[in-house]
Amino acid sequence: MTHFDALETRSADQREADQLAQLQAQIARAITAPGTSRITDFMPQSLADMAKLPILRKSDLSAWQKENPPFGGIDTSNIVHIFQSPGPIYEPGGTSHDWWRMGRFLHACGIGAADIVQNCFSYHLTPAGMIFENGARAVGARVIPAGTGQTELQVRAAADIGATVYAGTPDFLKVILDKADTMGGRLRITRAALGGGALFPSLRSEYADRGIAALQCYATADLGNVAYESSAMEGMILDEGVIVEIVRPGTGDPVAPGEVGEVIVTTLNPDYPLIRFATGDLSAMMEGQSSCGRTNARIKGWMGRADQTTKIKGMFVRPEQVAAFVAAHDEVTRARVIASRNGEMDEMTVRVETRASNPALYEGTILETLKLRGKVELVPPGSLPNDGKVIEDLRNYD
């Protein structure tokens, strides 16, 4: 199968040069918007320089939008839809070709002009329905704007119209297929473009047994498509319209390849410049390239949430506090705060990766950064699990 466009097979050097130019243009746009003018006065000269830029979190986005509604003062001349997420936070939408870059993923699924897509993502306030519809248009497919719920009507429409593709959350496809079985309907769906939840191996296998090839993407309401599976199913390939970093939770500091951290995304969509946007999701970069021929980097997919803020002894302990502790000691490589119970009392243990042998060296800094006293356990460098956690809650709430 041919690739969606030539961007997918660029050399690493060409991709970095292209993305650096786009990044510089994005920053120039962002700093002219009233609500986002505080973003930076630093212009990166390489993609590695991005670590010097501030992280943009949803709380910042919400504040900008309140000061300069609805989108922090950006140019809205190409915006035709306004969506709402909890907060509330508002996301823009456009109708130009592949505005959310979902067409690249649908193309990787083998979807094209001969297909009819039953789009079971919501169209109500959230952008998911429009994201996938825009992508379907980009590959020439026709769309049944089915939305969510109304399972019997979904089955009838799929059977009568001859839908060949399901787009929606992984679980809802099974609901439709099971309902079709009870109704005696025969569906022609052979491919599934999934998002909005985890596709567990057992469910993928069940779909395969029904003759449905299921692939998933990683997308958000703010950013559009970030990464996607191809038929190779070797991790998720980064979209060509974003720059993705993996950083230590609570910081903007990049982690080593293969290490789990928070996913930070810069979108290169000129209509909505988000620079180093923190998704709150955990993942890790993979080595090498996909065997499908696409040359961009890959991530392992969604691996949990980075926001591990936990209340211990009545005080909130946040990932950025743990990061501050690590930064205070050059010989410390990583640390993990563990919340547990001792009888009816909270207990805090701080496991510190270091070659030092005296726990007392760290007691003062722990109190200063975490605002709590805790037991210190010293462990050898590299011994803490590579799962992105800096705070672990072992207390039983049942």
C-alpha cells in the first residue's frame, strides 16, 4: 500500500529541519496572541532546544481562555467549530483538508474512496466525531454520522447502507456486533479505526476472528492525531504534524529513549499553536523504525497517567516536588515516593536511586521539597521500575 504522502518517508535529518522551521513559525504565531504572549521569548535553534521552553498545561490553557475567550486570543479566521471539554476548556475545529491529521491514520488502516465509515464517535460538544469525519473526507470515504448509543438503529444503518468501516471506541464495536448477532443482521464491516480507549489484545483478537482488522490511534481533543498504528502493529508511529517529547513527570526534562515519562506534544497546525502541551499521559519512545516503511519515531502507546498527585498525612505531594528533590542532588538519578499505612496512620517512604550509603544525607532535602518527613530507602541506580511513576500509593481504600 502506498503511503499517505511523502512526509511519512522523510529522512530523520530532513524531518528535523522541516519541523524546526515549522516550530519557529508556530512560536512566532503564539507570541502574537494576547492570551499566549507569555509563552516564551526564546527561539529554538534545534529541536533539542525545546527543553528550554516552558510546559503548557491545561490549567494554563484554561486561564488564557478566560482572559481572552474563546481560545486565548489566537486568530480564529480559519476556525468553524467550537467544542467544549471539562474545565471548561474550548477546542477549535477547522474543515480544511485533514485539519486534525486523522486521514493519515485512516489511510494506514487501508480505508479509501470505496469505503463507508460508520462514525460512532460523539458529535455532541466534543470534537471526536468531527475529527474522524474530517479524516474520512481526507481519504475520500463516505460517512454515516452515527454518533453514540441507539444500538439497534446503528445495526440497521450499518446493514442497510453497507458500512465497511467502524470508527469509534474499542468496546462499542463489540456492542454493535453482538446486537447484530441477536437481530440476525449481516454486517460488512472489515476494518475498525479505534480511539478513545485501550484496545486490549483479547478484544483485537476477537475482532480478527470476525474478519475485522482493528487498529488504534492516540489523539486528543486539543491536538488531534498524535500517533497511530499501522498494519505492522509495532508501537504507534508519530504523526508528521506534531513534535513529541517524553519528559520526566513534573518537569520539562527529556528522559532517555525507552524510559517511561509524560507525553509532551507541540502541534504544527498554524490555526492553533500549542507549544509543549502536556497531555498528562505516560508513554515511552521506541528504538528504530516501523517495518511498514514509515520513518518517523514511535511510542509504545498509552501507558497510564502522569498526574500522580497524592495526599499523604493531609498534605498533597506532587510530581514536581519529587523532581525538585532529585534536582537538588547531583548523585541522585531517580526517586519514588511511596504512600502506605502503618496501623491507622499514613506513612511516607522515599526510595532514592544513588550510590551514597547514608540516608541522613537526604532527610533535610525531603522535608524542604516534600514538606513532610519520611523514611529514606537508598537503592542502586537503575533499580526503580521503568513505569514513569514518581509517586506510588499502596494504601487500600476498600
